Amino acid sequence: MNVLGIDGALDGFSVAIACDEEIVAVREASGNVALENGLTMVRDAMRAANVARCALDRLAVGVGPGRFTGLRIAIAYAKSLAQAWRLPLVPISSFDCLEYGRPLERVLSVVVGRPGIVSVRFRDGATVRRASGRTREALTACAAGGERPLAVLGAPEDVLAELAERGIAVNSLDPLVSPPAAAIALAGATRAPAVSVHEVTADYGELPPARVPKLS
């Protein structure tokens, strides 16, 4: 199966092609480059993989939570390409992207939306809790405590420091697969696509703050 993966929620913008569960091409760039370079990166990845659009079986896209602008642009690209090429589209959570390939029983995954604001997901067996907001408030709402060591993915220093203050023993891990689009392409090969591209919506975690317009 040939899958085109796209992500704009985590770490800039990235594109990857997976062929039969192997990543064969990747393009990635940091910063807010999705609008200017996103479709060019898709084209370049497909050329590098020597995969024409008619050879693609499906698309997969990261649906967040994550950075507002990159996330909505990536989803817009993925939905437009899926409709134009008549391909199924698979939505992949940023939390699942971070955890891809790691069979962790007890884990806290952290996505930074904007400075000081995070979205977190805590899993312990069948227990799953999510929260978004300021670091301390999100961790309190998520209640990621307990005496056993906690695997932590994607956490910046302020999150790790907050966990340490709470006396929680952590094992800080990097994602097993990077860039994010590579994990998304691999995950997209095994998951059910959306019934319609219109079902694929962004999970922003927390919407950006409203800006009051200046009066002239």
C-alpha cells in the first residue's frame, strides 16, 4: 500500500511517502512554511519516491492537537488532494503520531500549541484522560500521577519540571518515528479512513486567543 502522509501540527511541516510499510521519501521544514512550500514539498516527496498520484492508495493527515496555522493548512491540503485524486483520507491524532511504534502501557503525550499552552493525553491501560490549557492546569486536569514511572513523549522542559515538582518519576522519550508525517503515513496504512473527507476536522486542543482589533 502506498500512503502519502502530511502533517502541520507538530514541528513545522512534513510530508512522507510510505510504500508497503517502509518510508521511501521525506520532506520536512521548520517554521511557518506550510502555506508557501507545502504543496511543493508534496510534489518533491512524490518525485523522490517515484510514486505517481495514480499509484497512491490513500492519504493520511495529522489532525492535531497542535499549532493552529500549520494544522489547518495541512488538513486543507489533504482534503483537497483526497477529493481531487479520489482517494480515501485517514485522520491521525498528534498523540498517536508521537506514540507510534511504542507499545507503552502507561504514557503521557504532550503537544505544545503555543508558549505556555499544552495539550496532554494520559493513558494507563484502559484509562484515557485528556486536557488542554496552561501547563500546570492541564497536568492537574489530566491527573497523570501514580507511583509507577511514567513514559513521557513530546514534553518540553517546563512540563518535565512540573512533573518533577509533583514527585512523578518519568522516562522522557523521543518519538520512535520522525518526522511526524512519517509516523502518520505508516499509521495511515493500517487504520480505517474517514467515510467522507468532510468528517476530517482539526483538533486544536485550545483555540488561539482572540485579538481585539485596534480602533482607528
